[in-house]
Amino acid sequence: MQRLKLKLKTQRPSLSDTHATRLHRSISWLGCACEQENNQDLKLISLWISFNACFAVDEGGSESLAERYAFQRFIEKIVSHDQSDGIYASLWQTYSGPVKALIKNPYVFHDFWAAKRLDKQDESWRARFDESSVAALNCLSRKQVPELLSIVLDRLFVLRNQLLHGGATYQSQVNRAQVADGGQLLGSLLPNMIDIMLHTPEEDWGEIYYPVL
């Protein structure tokens, strides 16, 4: 945390106001997450806000509609600049266990809930889930980082929605495993992402939704 704060201060002259604001906000929420080590729900929420500060851009359309897809474009950019392979190291070496657990968990799979809302007996989601899980595990073993990161973050997006939209009980035992895994993963990935963005001010990271006025 302190390392990133110092780096932002050092790099500030080379950053646009927009980019500096984006990174300052992200680092501030990362700091909040660090203070929530004993509260997994609040830790994951704070980490997602930090991540959201990195990828959310103002495209002049619906904010809620754009959010789900904005991080897909962000992933391509961030991985292309990851010269040290820090993101892959987090996914494969440090937290391969949580990655595999999320991939194999149907309760953080979007199509599972889409099917169950219509019919609790509906199993049509399972083939797509199995296909997605196999694809993710293949990406993991073949070092296909953008594809793997996209699948992992899509799973975490479902989990994030459950928490922020009141779809889960606070500190529920039902979702402890996925919340803990999600917190571990985002907590490992975000410092790498922020560090990459600090060193690539020439990249077009987009306009932020809420500029300082």
C-alpha cells in the first residue's frame, strides 16, 4: 500500500489529472480493503471498488450497462503491459487453488442463476458451465492470461452483484469459501494492475465517470 502511494507521488508529474485521480481513488480503496482483513465481505467489496476505479470509463452511455463489459477491454490492455507476468503469477503460482475453486463453483456462474430464476429444476446451464470450466482450466495450463482473467473476473462479478444487490446475507456461512477466494485473488491482482497503470501513462485508459470538479 505505502509503496503504491509513494510511487503515485513520484510518478505524478508524468500523469494526466484524470489518470492520477483514477489511481488515487483505486489505491485509497485498496487501503480500505487492507483494513478489513477480519471482515471478508467488506474486504471483497472494497477490493471491487478499487478495481472498478481502475477500469470504469465514461463512454456516454448507460453506466450500469457498460460496467459488465468495460473490464473485458481493460483486461486486454493491462495484460499487454504486464512485462513481468505478475498477473499470471498470481493466477497460476500464488492462488491457483482459489482460481480453480471459483472456476468449478456454479454459484458464481451467471447462467446458473439466469436458469434457476425461471425454473429451479432447470439444468440447461450445466453444459455451458462445464464448457466454461474446461476452457478456463485449459487457459490456466496454457498461460492464456487474458482469457483466463476474463473468466475469473466474470465469476467475481457475479459474486460482487450478490453482495452489493443484497443477494447474500452479511457474513453468511453459505458463501464464505467464494468470498474468501475472491478476496485473496483481487487482493493479489490489484497491486499488479495499479503498478502497471502507474508505469503506462501513455496508454489511453479512458475518461473517468466522476471527475473532480
